[in-house]
Amino acid sequence: MTASLLQRVLGRSIRVRLILGATLVLSAFVAAAGWAVQRAHSDSVRAAHFAQLQSTVYLLLAGTEVDADGALVMPPSFPEPRLSLPGSGLYASVRNLARDTVWRSPSSVTVTAPFLRDVPVGEWRYESPTADGRDYLAVAYGVRWAVGTRAVVLELSVLEDSAGFNREVAAFARTLWTWLGGAGLLLLLSQAALLQWGLSPLRRVVGEIQRIERGEQVEVQQHYPSEIAALTDNLNTLIRQERVRQTRFKEALSYLAHSLKTPLSVLRGALDEPAQLRTTVAEQVRRMDDIVQHQLGRAGASGTARFAPYLALAPILQRIRDALAKVHANKALQFTLDCPADLEWRIDEGDAFEMLGNLMDNASKWARQQVAVQVSRDAQGLLVHIDDDGPGFPPDPSSVLQLHVRGDEQVPGHGVGLAVVNDLVTSHQGTLVLGRSPWGGARVEIRLPPG
């Protein structure tokens, strides 16, 4: 498998990535644990063999005698029978440094055993020498033997062929790695089963999405673990918003087709009255332009709060104010903006301009001298007040919000701005209330819930 193919497989399958990761981690753990256990067992067995050789040294020391002339006197046999059996694998020697003589056990007659030499008196030496391609475990001890007024230094050395030690370590290693390998394989199978069970909710999600694509269901319906519940909830939100957007487009097209019937009928009728044609065309074109603007505003309303980035509202208000001040320069309006500089809200920038721009433009059209905008946030969400000192709304302001522009239905003086804003606020699950400002003019209050 090439690197690119492996990368594609890992990128497409969570199961493969998890199983491969678990295999690598488990293999590393098993290898490290096995090596540590095997090393500890090897050290333990070696220490046990050295202890046995040390006991053999004590047996030699107990049977060794030195005569009055300082010569070694060794017994014909020892309690350890292997010392008397040639090639038994256990060999011993006693070296008399005073006379430079060496006694070797009968077992070492047929081999060249690398006995340890130059061992300090009263000290133990533990080594693993090699001779003639064979490995040994060796223990030596130096002792000072008092003979009358003289002292004789003896070096007692015992060797054991390491074949027995190697066999014991190898047998343990085979058993250890067999069990560890079996345990590792069992753990991997258990991990695969757990992954199969743990990833089953994702497979159910995939199945539901496929059914949604085929039109067999409208959204994700099952309940899922908390780790993916947020994913399914957001997916349902996207599906609902897309459904609402499509419905809004269809309604806008339906309203647009229905609303344009009356102006078109009026224009066709005006062809029979040439004297009124210019006035009629201008009036109906303006009406049709309002209808198109209204329906485009409704259709283009995002209504998305959860997935929109946080937007600072103070700069939006300032840009709208600066633009309106130029448009209504002849009125010399005084704009008062009360919005914290750090106030941010989760809303699409286009929706914010459409909503606040329509309301501030409507207030500017009817204000005499003052327009005030106050934006604040509390536990219930975002609160917007837009006041002007104009004539205010008609006696029944609710009719402005209930009206959808169709044909000649239009609130005189207020255009289609409030209807567009009402649709935007509704798409954000908010409320819009019309009232009277402290100056006696119009007040529009908007409340948007937290996204």
C-alpha cells in the first residue's frame, strides 16, 4: 500500500484510523511491557543462578583444607554431584596464590573453563565470561587462610554453563509472548467490537441523511448520544432554515405574480386613456417597484442566527446614520445613537443593514428634527428602540404589520419598509411593536431572542 493510498484510506474511514491507532498503541504497549517483564525475569533468573553458584562456593570453602606447609588438601567428593561428573556444566577451582597451585573439579577435566582470577580478599565477583564459543555464569571469592603464623590467600571460583539459564529464559519468553500476543489480539478484537458499537450512532445518522435525500423523511428524527446530538440538532436547524428559505422564495414568487396583476391591468386600461397615460404609468411603475422591493426583501431575509458570526452593531448604525444624513441633508436631522461599542450580536450583516436601515430611513423620512436609536442587550435578548418626532403611526398601527403588499394594498406614507422589517424580525423569531415615541412621533421596538 503506497503512502498516498494509505492517506486516502485513513482520511475516509474513522474506523480504520481508530483501529490502526489502537493497534499501534497496543503493540507499543505490549512490546514495552513484554520487554520489561522479560528483562525482569532474566535478571531474576540470573540472580538466582548466581545465588546457587555462591552456595557452591561455600561448599568448596567448607571442604577445603590447607596443611601445615600451605598446600591445598581437597576432599575426594562434594555434596554437589555435578562437580564430580565430567562435562556436567558446573565447574570449580581453588587457586593457592602462595604456591601458585590450582585445584580443578573433576567436572572440568574435558573443558577449558574460564575461571576468574585476581579476586580481592573478602570480595565477591559476578561475571559472565565466554570461552570456546560458550557462555558461562561465574562467581569468585577471595579468602585469606591462616596456617599457624602464616596466611595463605585462596581464590575460589565456580562456573556454570549458561545453556540451562538460556533455556529457562527462552521458555519463559515463549510463554510470555504467546500469552501477550493472545491477549493483544483479544484486546484488538474487543476494541473493534467496541468501535463497531460506538460508531453505530454515526451509521444511523448516515442512514437518516440518506432517507432525507430520498425524501422519505424531512429531518433527523432519532435520539443520539450527547457527543453527536449537537451535530444532529444543527443539521436539523440547517434543514429547517433551508426549507423556510425555499418556502419564502416560493411565496415571494407567488405574491409577486399575484401583486403585479393589478398594476399590469391598470397599465393595460391606461392605453385607452392617452391623456392619463403618463401619470398612470409613473404611478404603477412606482407601485410595481415597491412590490418587487418588498418581495425581494422577504425572499432574501437570511433568518439565520445560530450560524452567523457575531457582528458589532455600533459601526452598522454609524454607517447608516452617515448615509441618511447625506440623503436628508436638507432637513438637518439630529441623530442620537445609544449603542455600546462592544455590543455584538449573532446576525447576518445583510439582515442587520436591511432591518436597521429600513427603520432609520422610515424615521428620517417622517422626522421633523430628531431621530433616536437605542440598542441594548439583556437576559431576554437584543432590544432596539427607534424614535422620531414626526406625526407617528396611524390610529391602528397593527395594520401596517399585517399587510402584505398585493396590488394596490399599501399603507400610505410608510412604503414597504416596515413590512420587510416585520418579515425579517419574524424570520429571527423576534417581535416588532409599533408605538409612540416620547416626542409624540413614531416608535418601533424590536426584540430578538438569543441565537
